[in-house]
Amino acid sequence: MTTRTRRSILAGTPAALGLAGLILSACGGDAGESAAPAAPATGGAPKGAPVKIGASVSTTGSNGKTGQYQVEAYQLWAEQLNARGGLLGRQVEMVILDDQSDPTVGTKLYEKLINEDKVDLVLGPYSSGVTQAVSTVTEKYKYPMLSAGASASDIWKRNYKYVFGVYSVAESYFYGVIDLAKKNGLKTIAIITEDTAFAKATAAGTAEYARKEGFRIVFQEQYPTKVTDLSSLITKLKAAKPEVLVGGSYQPDSVLITRQAKELDLNVKMLAFSVGAAMPEFGEGLGKDADFIFGPSMWEPSLKTKGNSEFEASYKKKWNREPDYHSATGFAGGQILEAAVLKAKSLDREKIREALSTLEIETVLPGKYKVDDTGIQLSHIPVVIQWQGKDKPVIGPDAMATAKPKFPMPEWKSR
Amino acid sequence: MQVVVSGLPLGDVHARLAGGLTLIFGVMRVINLAHGEFLMLGAYASFFLFVLIGLNPILSLLISMPLMFGVGWIAQRLLISRVVRAPLLTSLLLTYGVSLALTGGAQATFTNDFRSVPFLSGALNIGELAFSVPRLVACVTALVLTGAAQFFLARTRWGKALRATAQSADVALACGIDIDRARMIAFGIATALAGAAGTLTRFLYTVYPEMGKTFMLKAFAVMVLGAMGSFPGAFLGAIVLGVIESTASYVTTAQIAEAVVYITLLAMLLLRPQGFFVLKEA
């Protein structure tokens, strides 16, 4: 009796596990739709039907947390635009869907926005992976799209004519950090990154720039997403003895790397992370261990850019929380679209595309909006932040700095 | 050597999960795809106890484990009990549904924010070797819990009832064992163990609604590598896998290490499908 039972367990298991894997990997069927209409019209006499602007942004799934900032910014922009009288005298209605952080779902939703919801214009999704997939759809239907939540330069390497960058490409995220390292006479660098589109682009750009600036790359490796242990990687890093360590990474892996670097006593003079370090949750998760860590930021509330303090105040009032830089890039996307429509003086998408490719304006982001022939963003200036106590002041570039960088990072044992 | 030392506690979280999975599978022939979500709930319980009343994460086990035991008990009573005798696919679909519902519910309730708090950092140095303090603490706590669970199964009345139900539900029933209750206890214990794993995990990782899936696939691998229905087997399986992964990651890269783990799993299924331990037939 027992023998039979046990054999039947064993026979069932591999098949069952395979099935389990299939189910797990098949997750992400149809998207939940959460159409969020913009605030009702206030002031201004709407003429005719509202202008429909569509976007799908990840508000669930692995990027849900960050995508939410972008959605809030889109809605804030639309509300303020309507209060100003809308676009060309017509009110604006936002149609915002959720792609669950899945590029395939994203493409379906943009097809839906364009063919079923018949939106007049679109704004971009969040994350490089989704934007890259979605831009094939918007290109097909000739809808100009501002990439308000993506920056991997691959998006602009396909000779597409209808996708425009809002902020610096991923490749340039660490330029400011490397400049700072060079100024302090450092010579060796190690680069570790997650194996996703954005992080790989960051790593490639960083490596190229570092080499150009005379650095020796002593270690470079990728790790899988959702990694839960990096102690082997850190052990190898210790042997490579880099002076600068940069990680192209999000919040969970940035925190993990820092914790394990402390455990294994890996000491570097400068430590920087790409997306992770600029998020408030990074400091919350690490406490004083976050001190001295650098990170690039596309926007900070302290910057004196055009309309920035008004943006921050109205955002806080509407959403009851501090905006993140992803809020600012989303808001800037709206500002740029508005300027392009005004310049084109119509909703004709060809004319708007034309306007977007020649436009040069200031937004809440540092620097300017101005793209080259391929649509890539060249005039936005990323800033560098550093964790100092509970704050993360801007420490570079010099013109925008609100504090001096603390350098070098002390050894873990003497902290 | 440092690499091996780092790999040992790595297997530990997976051991907790695989232990629970094994228990459920043994007693009910149900593969619980929602197990990772129970881990996530345990992690949130401990996180909120820490943030709201400042409770020490290890002490919070005293609250989170009974809480999760209750969750498991209810889940078994309301849902799983209906599919115990159904084909395997039915229970897979049901538990997958539970997993999605819990993830979605957590996203709605706790938001997608990444949550973590600094607690126990740094390392204990013995000679040249560095032992991560949070991992060490998690590992020791886990050993105690495994010991307790093993003791419960081997020595107590209900433990024996559980094992009897695992061997043959019909015979157990004929002997006067309340198998429904035995199953609820089994599911409750497994869920409490997952909750404990979540609590211990929180020392090391960030808490977010989708964290459960990160650990689940490897827990399945561990379950196969150890023996089905054997606690020590799951533990050994987890440690072996941890050391293999950390060594492979050191020799090659973290990406290849991931593949090595699953190749080991495949090889194991082909060559020694009974796992490391062969259970003595009763």
C-alpha cells in the first residue's frame, strides 16, 4: 500500500512541476483596464468633443510602483491643462490603461487605444522594455509618442520617426558620477548590472564613457532579475579591488548589493546605483548604510527649473505625496506634447510629429527638450545626488549643486 | 571557502518553503502554488509589526506564525479541502488562483511600494571567513523551527496522525483519525512555516507584493532535490542547492549559476528521482 502511494507521488511530480512552471510563465493574460478619466472641466468653454489622449502605464507588476508616479503626473497635467482652457480650445480626456509591466500587454493596449478608443494622441508607457515594444505599434499607425518613462537608446536605433525622447538615454546615466570620480583621481571601475534592457544599456554606456575618460574596467558582470543573493559576485569584486563600483539596478537589488557589500566588507571609494539610489525607499531600507552612496537623478524637487516649485506644490496637493523623478518626466512629457500641439496649431499628427522634431523648450526637467534627427533626447541634463544623512542633495553638476560631495566612502569597519 | 560559507544560509529560505510544500504535498497530494504568497504575507506581517509597534522581527514570529497558521487553516477548510481528491490539475489551478488573488490583494492593500527597514546588518568574522549576521540569525532560527516541526511530526499524537494520513488517508480514516482536521493542521503548519520564512527573509530582502514568486521556483527545485515528504531531505536539498548556486556563481557568473541550478534539478529527476534520501518504507 505504502509503496504504491509513494511511487504514485514520484510519478506525478515532474509532470506537475512542469505544469506549475508553465502556469507561472504564462501569467499576464489580458490586462486589467482602469480607465481613469481626467478631472471634470473647470473654466474655459469647451468647443466640440474632448481631445482624447491615451496611454498605458504599468501600475501593477514589477514596475507598478514607479509607473504609478507617471500616471499621477499625466493626470495632474491634464487637469491643469483643462483649467487653462484645454488644447486648442477643447477639453482633454485622458484614457489611461495598465499594462501590468508586460511589453506584450502594452502593445495590445496601444492597438486598443488607437483602434477602439480612437484616441487623438498618445503619451508613452513606463519602462524601456514596454516602450520599445509599444513604439512599433505607434510607428505603424503614425502616432507621434513622447517616451516619458523610458530611456534605453535602442528605442531610437531603429530609424523610427514617431518616437521622441524626454530625458537622457540610459547610457549617459553615470556620466556625472564618472566625471566626479575622475576629478578625484580615481582610476579603476567595476560595473555590475541586472540583465534587463535598461540596466544593460546603462552598463554599456558607462563602460564606454569610463574607457574614454581613462578608467580601467577591472570587473564587469550581469546578474539575473529578482536575484536573492549576490555574495559570490561580491566576493569576486573584492578580489578585483575596484575604486569605483556602479550598479545598474533598481531598489531591491541596490539594497541587496549594499547590505552584502557591508557583510563581506567590500570597500570602494565611490559607490553608485542607477534607479535604486534616487528613490526615497533606498534610504528607508538601509538607514545610515545608505550614506555616501551616489546616484543619477533625472529631476529633483530642489532644482530651480521653470515652474518646478509650482509643479511640486500642486502635485503634493493633489496626490498627497512627494513627486518622484518619474512624476517629473511624465509631467514634462505632457508639457512637451502641449507645446507641440500649440506649435502645429492642429491635431494633425504629421504636423505634431514635425513640431516635436524641431521644438526647443524648457520643462520642469533640468536642461531643455531638444531631440536630434533620430528622436533621441540630447539637451536634458541628469544631476547626481548623494545620500547624506536623511537627505539626498544634488552634488553635481556644479551649477545645480545644493551640497558638496562627501568623498571618499569610509571603510565599513570604521563607520 | 568564503563562497561555501555564503551559500549555506542561502539555501535556508528555500528550505523553509520546501519543507512546507513537502508537508502539504505529502499529506494531501496538492502542490501549493500560493506558498510564495504566504511567505509574502508573513513578511508584511513582520514589517508592519516592526513599523507600527516597533516589535523585534524575531519576536514578531510569535505573532506572525500563529496568524499564518490561522490563515492556512482557513484556506484549507474553505478551499483546498474541496480539491484534495480531485486530479492534480484542479488543485494547481485553484492554488494558482489563490496566488493571484493574494498578490493582487496585497497590491491593492499594501501598494506596490518597496518596503525594507535596516535591521541586523554586517558580518561576524571568524578568521578569514565572514558570516553574514542577518543570515546567521535567520539560519539559526530556521534550524530551531525545523527541529520543532520535525519533533511534532515524529513524536506527538497529531504528528503521527498527519503521517498516517500521508501514508494512506483511507486506512487513517478507518483507524479513527480525523483526517480533515489532520489536513487542516498540516496546511496550517506549512503556512506558518512559509510565514516564518517571510519574516526571516525580511532581514535580507525588500518586501513587495510579488516577492513570493522570486523564491517559489527554487523551492520546487529543493523539494525535488530532497525527498518528497521528508523534512531533513528538504533541508539537505536546500543546502546542497545553495552551495551549488553560490559556487557556480563564483566560478562563472550569476546568470549561468541560475541555469546550473535547474540543470542540477533536471539531472536529479533523470538519475535519482527519489531524491537524496530514500525514506524507509514502513
